[in-house]
Amino acid sequence: MADYNTLTKIIVGVVPSGTQDSSSTGTLAEKINTFWQTLDSTNNAVQSMSSVQVAPHTVAVIIVYTG
């Protein structure tokens, strides 16, 4: 069996109608960007990133990365 040594981060947030910018405090875009900036391209390479709507205006972003 392969040892992929991956970790999964799930970030859930509200997305109002319109767009968001990662420079806006408290937005889902800002939360995703803040986490993304903590990753190291050598030790924490992103394997997958996807999103799913869990309720009206609520989205879960799933990021799988090496650990």
C-alpha cells in the first residue's frame, strides 16, 4: 500500500452574491488565501483543491496537500 502522507484542510464559509477579494478581512477568500500562504511548495505541495456548495451561499473548500 502506498504512503501518500497527505493532509486535508476543509474551510467552510459564506459567499454572498457578488465577488470576494482575499484582501477583505473575514471573507472566505481571505481565509483560503491565509491558509494557502502557510503552505511550503516543497513540504506541503497541494495535491487537490475542490469546493462544494453545502447550503445556499455556503461553500466548503477542500484542500489536500502533502504533510
